[in-house]
Amino acid sequence: MFAVVLVGGFGTRLRPLTNAVPKPLLPLGQRTILEWMMVHLARGGVTDAVLALGFKPEPFLAAFPDRTCAGVRLHFAIEDSPLDTAGAIGFAARSVALHERNEPFIVANGDIVTDLRIANLVAAHQRNRTAGALATIHLTPVTDPSQYGVVETTPDGLVTGFVEKPAPGTTASRHVNAGTYVLEPASLAAMPGDGPLSIERATFPHFVQQRALFALQTNDYWLDAGRPESYLRANLDLISGARIDRDDAVHASAVLAPECEVRDSVVGAGAHIGNGARVVDSVIGPRAVIGDGAVVERSVALGDVAASHVVRDTLIAPA
């Protein structure tokens, strides 16, 4: 089974971390956001993934020289200009001739962190195919629907509409588009891939009119890791037991001075925490150096922190 993974965004909300490193290649525990996504896709039966690339494709090419990740074969589709979501899907899918295949494929946003069981979404789509489904999308519940665009469905999962930031009492739905889809090859007729097009604003509403868009609601762990607070939370949840998966808090190659304190934090490969330093509720990136006596709290430090400096609620990029 193939997947198209959208990784061509600019990552503006996570600057300065994304000034040099594309968002999907940022650390998540001891791997990267993209590597964890590939782990979950592989569990769901995905054998090949097309990375829809635009902004800064070179780091992706360098990160996977053997064109594999978590056992998944990688293919690269590099846009000449930004194509938005549906445009990128259409372009990437055609680069590996998915429009000519007779089986559905997965689409995943590259900054989503979730425990969704891909096989369950595929099984739901297979059931929906008998009702004419061109796509089945994953929905997740939110506490305050007024902050999102919610999705309205019938009891059997047919999507009937989208309501953007609904006022209280205007919709019974509290489920939002969670960024993972199963698409039929025939859906690509609505995504030519030769110009900018939004799947959320154009393609999905078109499928609703055709009664061809279905949804699966789940309560699986889900985070949009594209914001500073949620990116930090995604890392800490991976070491706290809040996820199905769990990762090592401190990499075996990291060096922690005897008198330092590291609590509820991720420390990457080759990092060095100095004597008397204090690291709490934070992410320390691979090879980052936290100087003697420094304090890092509720922060992401992918670069160095000088001795005795105090850093709180901050993003620090590599030098």
C-alpha cells in the first residue's frame, strides 16, 4: 500500500527551529516526527511512501540516502512552486502512477502526531466503498469546537458539511479533520496536481456534494505538532506513558554531569548537560550543550545554552 505524506510546508509557527530544519525532521523523542509517522504507517500496511516536497527538499534527501525509513520505501516528489494540499497530493500521487492503480492509498499531514491505527481507517474506507466513497477521513474530538472547522456527519459516517469556527449552539459536532485520509485513485480526477488547490476548502466540499466523502471518528491520541506548545507536549507525552508508544527520555550516548538535574525531559543523542545544570519539562536536541549551571525549563533547545544562562518558555535553534 502507498501513502502520500505532505511535508512541504514552511513551518513558520516553529521558527527559529525550522529556519534550518524542516518541521517533519525535528526531534520527537529519540527519532523525528517523520520517522514516528513512518512507524505507524508501516504498522498499518504501508510499504511505500511518497514525500510531497516543496520547501527545502535537500534535508529530506540527505536524511534518507538509502530511500527507506522504518522499513518503508521512500519516493520523492519535488514541487517547482507551492501547490497547497490537494495540488501536492495530485502531483505526488501521479509521480508514482497512483492514478493508474486499483487500490486506495493513504494521505497524511507530516506534522500530525497520532496513535491512530491506520488499518482501522483503511477497513472503514473499504466498508464505505460500497456506498460510493471517494475518500474516508479521520476525525478527532476537540474540547472547544469554536476554535476549529468542525465536520458534520450522519450516524453512518457520511460527511454532510463543514462549519468553520461555529458559534455555540450552531452545530452538534465537536469533531475536526485530523489530517489522515484514505483516498480512491478516482479521487485524483479532482486533484490534477498542476496548480495550487486546497483539499480542505475545495476538494472535500466537492466530494460532500457528490455524497462521496465519509469519516471515521476515533478518540486516539492526536496532536498537531506545528505549534511550540504542542510540539513540546508531543515530545514529553512520548516519555510519560501518555502514548501507545514510548521512547527513551535520555539517549544512551548523551552525557549528563554528576551534579546536573534532568527531570521530565527528552535529551537527544550526543547531548551534554553540564555540572549543576537544571533541565525540566524540556527537549534538548542531539549534540546540544547545556553549560554548567544553566537552567532550561519548558523549552526546546536544539542549540547550545551557555553556562549559567536561564532559559524558560523558549525555542533555541542550532547555531
